[in-house]
Amino acid sequence: MFYGSGAAGSYEGRRFKEFLDFVSGALGSELADDIIDDADVPNGGAYTAVGTYPYSEMQALVTALSRRTGSSVPDLLTLFGRHLCLRFVVRYPEFFTVQASLFDFLESVDAYIHREVHKLYPDAELPVFRLTRHGLDAIDLDYESCRPLEALAEGMIQGAADHFRQPVAVAKLRVEDPAGPFVRFSIKHAA
């Protein structure tokens, strides 16, 4: 659910469409057309929601947007993640209404949401989230993925916090673990 990725090296078409809608809505349809041209994607930006496309095309589109706007790729991915989460609230309300709080929602991602995504997309290659609670006001959320999309995850965390009306402070740390690297998000309720 968090990323909608398909088989290794591919990305769900719905995410491409959401990204281009995000660019069009936030920055204008001309810029969306320009980044499609700049990225020189094979299909000319004609993505279908049910298709899967090479992840490298998403990288090319985000990089083209970064060049055009002067914003960093991580900053753009964070903005897109926030937008994407709010779109998920509309598209998949059942994932959000069953949880009472942001932390409960984040805890449900691996145990519930990703399990449901795998029913629809058995080949989906989704990130792994491990959550550790530190009292009522703080958690650590470990994010492990084959794709470097921690900025997108951070934006989605912020979008979920917006949805639950629970402002948070998020700190990010890259952890080099013998079992494999991951990113730890330390999330605290803001005063």
C-alpha cells in the first residue's frame, strides 16, 4: 500500500498517474508535459492504472522534475508522499478508519495493509516496516526497502499525521546493520 510496487524493477502504473497528477495539480500541466519530454520515457507518459512500468522511468521523471524546479529529489519525494497518502485516504478509506491514531495506523501497515495489497498484487515487492513504541508519545519505525524511497515514506508518514490530526516531529537515521541497511524514523508527537 505504501508504494504499490510491482515485480522487481517495476512500479505500479497507478503511482505514475498519481505522480503526474500531483505535478499537474501543484505546478501545472505544462510542467508535467515538460518532465515527460525531459525524461524521454518510452511510452510518452501514457501510463495505465493497471499496468506496471520500469521503476527507472519513475526515477527519470522525478529527476527531470528536480532539474526543472531546482528542488532536490528527496524534497520532491516527500511532497509527493504526503500527497499520495492523502489520495490513499480517499481511495482506500477502510485502511484509515479502522485505526484510532497515527501510531496505530503505522503499526498496521505491515500486519494488515501490506497483507491486503499482496492479495491483489501477489508479485508486489513492498517495503518492510518494524515499529517499536516508546511510551504513548514516541515510536521508532524502521523502513527497509530495495528502493531508496525513504523520502517518499517520510512524506506518507506526514500525510498520515495530517489525516489523523496528530502533528509529529520526524527524525531520520540511516542504519548500517549486518542484516542489511535500513532507515529508522523516530516519530514523536509534537506539542
